[in-house]
Amino acid sequence: MSSLLVYSQEKTWTLEECIDYAIKNNIQVKQYELEKEAAYLRRQLALGDFLPALDVSGQHRWTIADQPDLITNNLSSQTLQSTSLGLNVNVDIYKGLANHHKMVKARIDFLASEYKSQQMKENIALQVINSYLQIIFNKELVKTNSNQLEYDFSQEERTKDLVDAGVVPAGDLLEAKATVATSTQRLILSENELVMAKLSLAQLLQLESYSTFEVSDSNYEVENDEILAYTPDEIIERAFDALMNIKIAEANLDIADRNVKIARSAYHPTISGFYNFNSSATYADRVIGQRATGESTPIGFVNQTNQAVSSPKYQSVIGGPEAFFDQLSNNKNSVFGVSISIPVFNGFKVRNNLRLSRLAKEQVENEKEVAILELEQQVFRAYTDTKNALKNYEASVLTLESREKSLEYAKERYSVGLINIFELNQNQTLFVTAQSNMLKSKYDYIFKTRILEYYFGIPLFSN
């Protein structure tokens, strides 16, 4: 807050600085910049659909179950642990070109977000230009009214001297004082309008403090602008290429067309390739060998001698589980192949989605036609308004020149007593009104010319 206050106190703002600051700090512009960033991320997501999907999985299990004892072979409840690792790769081979259409749609969506951001910047720039010119107009009006008040004060003093000398009646002094009061009121009103104009622009710039906000004293002169030398059709043709309205409408139509193609792709079969790698390891004890116990077990007799035959007894040697990485190496297995999925019936979802996307495309086509018609109307209106504004300005200049000559003539007649002060003040009022109308028509024409130039493709600001 303090930095903005110091910034506004230390400098006066030019039109270019106001436009640049408004574009960088306006909330609506920031919203569209965020939307552009979101569109960029959606484009990255669409690009990722072309890449294979890679998953690495791992699992460790505890199993509680009745298992035979390795020595006694008797069943007993045991807790077994095992670990399994896996790697899965899936890649889309064919999906009815859905991924391709999604990628193209994401690119168009990003382009449309840039168009919308640029359009908002241009709208903000036009508002700033209008507010800035309004301040310049009010500053000139204040200056004019201030000069008029000084003249009226001097006229009051002169009339007072004439009354004291008995040259003019005392009523002329009252009329002069009334004229000073009217001029003072006019000056106060114009000063208030200047303050409100500054407030409007400061709020548009979203400055924290506007009490010290001041703009540069720019001198805008009306020149023979060449923009009116073009026909409305020529300006419309340039507007189609330069303005964002039609570009946004065309981008929206391209997006709707891609949505139709994406919906249609659901009728196509899906072909994908896969590769799965798995391995596992257990933590159970295992038999690693046999050892003799020193005992024997009779197994029969010799037929002739009836001698007993026995077999030595062996006992299993129990060892720990095999090394973890050795088990992973010994238990590994791979599976790969191709899968195909053919849509047969899905509750008419594909058909209805395709119909909805086609209807949406028709709506966007209608919106584009409306945008074209509106742009043509706006250009014709701007062209007509600019021509009328120029005529109005030229007429106001002639009126001001006539009123100025009439006032000079009235002053000469008043000085020799041919008219009274009331008639002089009437001429003075008409002259002040003509000055005000000339200034108003001047800046109205300048702003309307700037709008027409904008339609013609002349940029409002440098990007």
C-alpha cells in the first residue's frame, strides 16, 4: 500500500503508463492469465496421452494359516510373509484417433485463451483511454473556467469604478457580482468533475491511494485523420483480421468440431499393448538337506536266511529362507501381448454423446454468425459516430469563433454605452458555453477516432 502511495505522489502518469499498469494489475486480466495457464496444462495433459503408462507396484503380505511342520509334518498355525514386486507398461496403439483429436483441441483451447486474454487487455486499454481523455478534458475545462473567473473579477472591479464615478448605474455592479458568482459556481463544478474523473481512472488502475493521483498535461490536437478515408467495408475487412472477437469465435468452432470427432471415435475399437514383469520372495524356513540320526528302521527280511533288513533314519535339516535378491532373480516372470476392445453396446451413450456434441457445434456456428453481425454493426456504428463527432467538432469550432467575435463586439459596444452589462453577460455566457461544447466535442471525436483505429487494426498498446 505504501509503495503505491509513494509511486503516485512522486510522478505524473502518462497515458501509456496508465494502460501498462492497468493491464498488469487488473483483476480481470489476471483471471484470464490464470485461464491461459490452465489451458497450457490441459495441453500438456493431452500430450501425455501419447506416452505409455508405466506403473511400479510392490506388496508385502502376512498370511496366517494352518501349515504342516517341516520336521513333524503336523499341522499348526503359522504366519507366513512374502514380498512381490511388479512392473506394468501399457501403451495405446489405436483409439479411433481420440488422442490426436484431444491434442489438437487442447492446442486450439490454449490459442483461444490467448485471444481472450488479449481481448480483455484491449477492453481495459479502451476504458483507460476514455478515462484519461476525460481527465484531460476536465483539466482544460477547469483552466478555461478559471480564466473566465479572473476576467469576471476584473470586470467587476472595472464596473465598481464606473459606478463610483457615476458613469453606469449601480445595478450594473450587482449584475457583475452575479456573473462572478455564476463563474465561481461553474469553476467549482468543473473542479469536482475533474476530481471524479481522476478517481474513476485511479480505481480502474486499482491504486490504493488516489488523493494525489495526477496525469501528465498532454496536449491532444485534432488533426486530419486518415481513418475516415477508408470505407466501412474496408475497416470491417481489417477488423476481421485484427480483432479477437472473430478469432475467438473461430477457435470455439474448431474446438466444437474436435469434440464431435472425439465423440465419434468412441465407435472405434481400442487396441493396446501391455508388458508385465513380476517377481516375488518368501520368508519361510526351508529344507536344505538330510542328516542321519544313528537309528534305523526295519524294512523287511531276507527270504533264505530270515535276516532282518533295516534302513537308517534321516532327519531334515531346516535352514532360513533363500537370499532375498536370489529369490527375486529365480522367481521373475514376464508377460506381454496385445489386447483389443470392441464396443458393442453401452446404453446408447456413444450415440447420444455424439448427438450432443453435434448440437453444441451448431450452437457455436450460430454464435460465430452472431459475432460477425455484431462486429459489422459495431464498425458501422463507430464509423458513423466518428464522422458525426468530426462534424460536431468542426461546427463547435465555428460556433466558438463566432461567439468570440460576438463577445469582442459586445465589449466594444458596452464600452461606449450602446448595451448594458446584462447584454454583455449574455454574450459572455454564450462564449463560455461554446468553449465548453468545443472541448467536449474535441475529446469525444478523439476517443471515437481511437476506437475506429482499433477496429482498423492499429494496436492500443505495445505488447
